[in-house]
Amino acid sequence: MDLHSERLEAKLKAVDWAVRDVLVGTMRSLQQLDICRKDCFYYIPAERLQDSDFPVRYVALYQSQYVFGPQAGVRYYGEVTKCSAVRRSAITEVSPRRGTEGNLYYRFDIREWKQLNRPIEAKETGFVRDFTNLFLLEHSVQTPELWLRTEEEYRLCSALKWAVWGDTINEPDNGLAFEFRGFTVSFAEGKIFVSDKGRAFARYELSHFLQDPGAVVRGIRRECLRRDSMRELSKI
């Protein structure tokens, strides 16, 4: 194992997957992004957050494909220094839309906005807000990876990414495969197959994984858990 892998493993083992303290919020316009970055704050309607979402320790800014085009994705994040419940009229840096002045908002003051070493590519539409953790924020390639829920899902996604984007998958009949929960995950004819002792019990389109890695990871994990349960029942 090289030094980079050792460091990644150490960070991975330290992750508490039950903690989702990074708010990923959508930017509505370039003007809003510029003002929030310049004045080091973020704001969101209070109705979009629940008590269970707190505490929020970091905010990451999601720039949608529809609004930002080639600049879409997650590029900036910052540590929260203060969270305040205020009326929209109190957020004077950005003019409120008519009729929203009295609405309750949360304002997050940010220590400083930092830029990710590599932007996280936008791969979804209609996104409003969600939560992730700092490890996923620093190690995701595409936005659906931010919503992975466990170390197991992260490891499966990493293995799939290596297989899909590695040089070997483009070679015909390479027989590329790996094990997950005692089952075999393999690739053929533009598809991902999940097999038990040579018999496939689930398959996914490779194009679907490229578009939404998180959905495919959750599907494979769900099918493996179901198959595992069937195995146990057959022993009774």
C-alpha cells in the first residue's frame, strides 16, 4: 500500500457515517454566488431545514448545470462560525424577492470560503439541498457520491469507479471483476453484473452508473443484502 492509500485508509476509518454536518446548498445565480463568497455567508429558508439537521459545521455551494453551465458542480466550501435565525429582510447583502421579506431564514456566517482541489462534477438536476460529510466532500468526483451513507457503499463505489475509469475496462474480454459481500461484480457488454457462484442475479447499465453512481451502488448493495437473506433462509 502506498503512502496516499495509507492516508486515505486512515481518514476513512476515522469517519463517523452517522454524522452529516456539511450542508450542500444550491446557488440561485452568479450574483448570489459572488455576494455570498465576498461577504462569507450563506442563507437558506428555515423551512428547508429540520431540527435534526443541526448542528451544521460546514456549507458547500452547489452550482447547477442549468444556471452555471460549464462552471457547474461543487467548488467552494467553508466552516460555519455562526448560525442565526433571521427574517429575510435582515439579509441586506442580497435583495429579497417581493413578499419574502418577513419569511424566516437561517444565515450561516463562514470563516472563509475554500476551493476544493478538484471540483465535484454536477450529475443531477432539481437539486435543492442535502447533507454530506467532510470526507465525501473531499473525495467525491461527482455529486451523487456525496449522498453515500456507509463505508461499505463508499468502498463499493470506489471499486466500481476504478473498474469503469481504469484502462482495463476498455479492453475486450478482459474478465474484470471483484468481490463484494461474497458475490462477484463483473463487467460485460456495457453492463455491470452481480453474480452468485457464476449465476447473475442483478445487472445494471454501465451508462446508468456513469450518470448516477450513487443509485447503482445502493442498488447493488440492496440486491446483495436481499440475496444474503435468501441464503440464510435456505439454511433453516
